[in-house]
Amino acid sequence: MLKEFKEFAVKGNMIDMAVGIIIGGAFNSLVSTLVNDVIMPLLSILTGKIDFSNIFIAMDGNKYAALSAVPEGVAVVKIGAFISGVLNFIIMAFVVFLIVKFINRLRTEKEEPAKEAPAPTTKKCPYCMTQIAIEATRCPHCTSVLEAEENKAS
């Protein structure tokens, strides 16, 4: 088991995973700040200066002016915090989608060499302009002999 763990760690999987988790945590705090400090204030301006952090329901049945006024020990459903969380998720999911799309584009450009155009499989009959098989010596549409045409080109 120790040997397997050592192989796993040496392959770089553990390092890649650790770097991803650290960057993800930093990215999470960045997106949370963007949502809470930029998007939510702008959204509150558009919605009539609603303070989303103070949208809540106190489960004791009383009405409180602010979340900070709710006595300790009273259960609170924080609807505004949920809205912020949903916006965090949507923004993060969109950014991750863009990153994966960009990486996939780089990966396909790197892996796929430039493709040559496939060899033609058809040609036009010089008499009736119908598309015919490239190996044809007579046009199936107008019955013209094509072999003589190819011999002239030779």
C-alpha cells in the first residue's frame, strides 16, 4: 500500500490535485468577493436598493429589521445568503466551463495535425457536367466516352 501511494504521489497526480484545490479555494474567495461586493450591490440598486444580506425569515415568528437584530439561538432562513450562493455557483460554473472549453481547444489544436484534403472521389463529365465516379470511363448520364478525353490530356 505504501508503494502504491509513493507511485501515485510521484506520478504527479497528488501534486496536480493539490494545486487544483489551492487554486480552486483562491478562485472561490475571488468569486465570493465579486458576488458579495460587486454584483449584489449592483443588483440591489436595480431592485430598489434591497439589501440581500438582510433578506431572511426568523423562525420564531417575529419580524426583525436586520439579521443582526435577531436574538441568538433563533433559527433563521437566510434567503439572501442563498441567492448569493446561487450567483456564486452560476459564475463559478460559467468560468470553469470557459476554462475547460479553452483547454479542450488547445488540446485539439495540439493533438490534431493539419489535415490534408481527401483525394477526390468524383469528377465532372466534360460533356454534360454531371458528377461521376473518378474511375468512370463512360458517363452514365450522357453515355459519352471519357477515356479518350483522359488520353488527350496524357
